[in-house]
Amino acid sequence: MSRKKARDHAFKLIFEIPFHGMSVEERLELYYAQMEDKPSERDWDYIQTVVGACFSHLDEMDKKLQGTLKNWTLERLPKVSVAILRLALCELEQCSDIPYQVTINEAVELAKTYGDEDTPAFINGVLANFVQQP
């Protein structure tokens, strides 16, 4: 499994976990059990790291994201955009081996796949503002 596919799985989990009535750990276990194409140990570690970090630091991350939004609130954004931004922020803060340009590019690619026509530019702008903050 490529990092791109692992990132896609992490995005899906970050998107769907708030809609399920189970803990992050329970959802990760069930998700893994239902996967047909099992990830490598390295890819599964990545998925668990970013998804776990996302939800264990959710309030802190959302405050950081809110600080980069201009004339928007997280509550007003489409859930797809929020999940992509949360994933990207987790990568930026938890995965020092991934250059920030790669994280932003991959977030834009997720936005092209799962968002509407305006989502890629929006995601790019928010993340560019985030990495430029002191």
C-alpha cells in the first residue's frame, strides 16, 4: 500500500469517526478488520498515528485551524474540508519525515477527489496560511 492510499484511509477515518458511536480505538480495530487490502505495518502505524493524534488533540487543533480561517468557522465548513484540514494539520505536526509541501499537495489531491470544485483552492489557501504563521 502506498502512503497516498494510507492517507486516503486516514482521511476516511477522520471523516467518519464523529458519526459513529465508538471510540477511536474501536473504530480503528473494526476498520482494519474490514479492510480487504491490509496495509503494511508502516502504513498502519501512520494511519493510527495521524488518526489518534487528530482526536486526542482535537480541541487544540481546531483552535489552530480556526485561527487560519478568514471569515469562516469550522462549523460552517463542509465536513469533508474539516476532515482534510485536520488530517493535514496532524501530518504537519506529527510526521516530521513528510515535507510540508507534500502534505499540502496531498491535502489538495484529497480535496479534488472528495470535495467540490472550490475545495482544492480553499484547502491550499488555508494550509499555506497555516505554514506561514510564525
